[in-house]
Amino acid sequence: MTEDDVAHDAVVIERSFAAPVELLWRLWTEPEHFAAWYGPAGARVVVAKMDVRVGGARLVGMEVDTPGGPVQMWFAGEYREVAAHRRIVYTESLSDAEGNAPPLDERGMPHGHPTTTEVTVEFSDLDGRTKLVLTHVGIPADSPGAAGWAMALDKLAAHAGDRNTHQN
């Protein structure tokens, strides 16, 4: 995949947080912290199972209230890279509550949507602040997924006690 492909078929968000790398790392890698901020505004994480090591599995269940009642969404994946306080790379696929991928016609995603996407989170220490670069390949930059990530990172900032993040 070329850099142009990534730019057109990926969400890339860069932010700096007034919190140390060690704290941001814990918020991304410890299930109880991850569950407190992950997902768009109004979403609740009902399950966060995270075996944060290369080859480790992850399963995240999210619930959103809708006019028709609560809707649950499940995401399963595997950690591909884990470099403490520097970088996490994991896959993500729509799944059921057991982590099994439903058949393509039952996923409710638009035609051509990839069955598995990849999320890379890079952390850099900026003298006690943290620069975070998130790249989610397989999710177009102008998609609802991009807006969801922006909202999730706002929640991450609040959970980290940082009300004044800088977004690029």
C-alpha cells in the first residue's frame, strides 16, 4: 500500500495531550481505562478484553442508545506490534460477542468495506506531554469512523485529565 492509498483509505489523527506517555499508554492498554474512554460520544464499552502482547487477542463490545433501544457492536482483533510506551498495532474486525466474524452479508457495512482493518497508535514524549498519532487503515478519512475516533480521543483527553488537547 502506498502513502497515497493510506491517505485516501485511512483515518489519521495527530494530537498532543498534557499528560505523560506512561499515562496515555495505560489508558490504551489497561481494559478498565480503555473502557472508560473508547468509542464515540454516547457509546459505552460493555466488554474490553485485551491481551496486549504480540499475537494477543482483543474483544471490545460497545453499546449505543438509539430511538429503537440499545444497539451493541462488537470488534475483535489481534495485536501485531507492542512496543511499550511507543507503538501499538492491532487488527479490528466486526464480530459477535464471542469474537467470531459474522458472514459478510450480516455485517451491515457498505459494499467494499474491508473485513479487517488495522489500527496503529504511536506515542512520543514531548517533555512531559504526549504526541499521539493514530492511523486506522481501512476506514476512509471522511467516514463516520473518522468522526467516532475524533470523539473517542476527546474522551481520552478528558479521562487523562487533559481538557486542552491540541489537534492537528
